[in-house]
Amino acid sequence: MKKIIVVATLFLVFGAVLHAEEKSPQSAVAAEVAAPEKDECILNAKDCGEQALSLQSKIDRLKQEIAKGKKVYSSKELRKLRNKLEDANDILDELLFHPTNK
């Protein structure tokens, strides 16, 4: 009987240790690195806080998000990101190569 109690106690302790490791900040960081998330600010202009992006930094972030591909974004969302990238590039071209800038 004592052996059963000792074995059951060991299982409980071992389970508690595994559960604590799952909740540790280090494993949360590792999970965040392993599974990239959507950038709701660049995709839907949500949760942006007070950040203001320059046109070039917006283009760079759009390229980074598009590079994540279908692992993170749906086909519809990728199309939306590509359209935003195309629009941003058009604006940049207009600013750089407009006849009044020559």
C-alpha cells in the first residue's frame, strides 16, 4: 500500500513540474518564436497604439508579413497585404518621381 502511495505521489509531483514548465515565460517565448502571429496593425489597422509608420517602414513591414505566408495568413489576408504593398509602392513612386520633383 505504501508503494502505491509513493508512486502516486511521484506522478502528481512530476505532473505538477511539467505543468509549471508549460506556463514558464521561457516556454511562452519559445512558442511565440515558433509560431509567428498576425500583425493586426498592418493588416487591419487594429491595436496600433500610437505608432506612426513612415512609408518606407510600412513597406518593409508589409513585405515581412507577406513573407510569413499561409502559415499565418489566409489567402484573402495575403491578397489584402499585397494590395496594401502595391498601394504603398505606388504612393512612394508618386512622391519620388512626380514631375514637380524634377
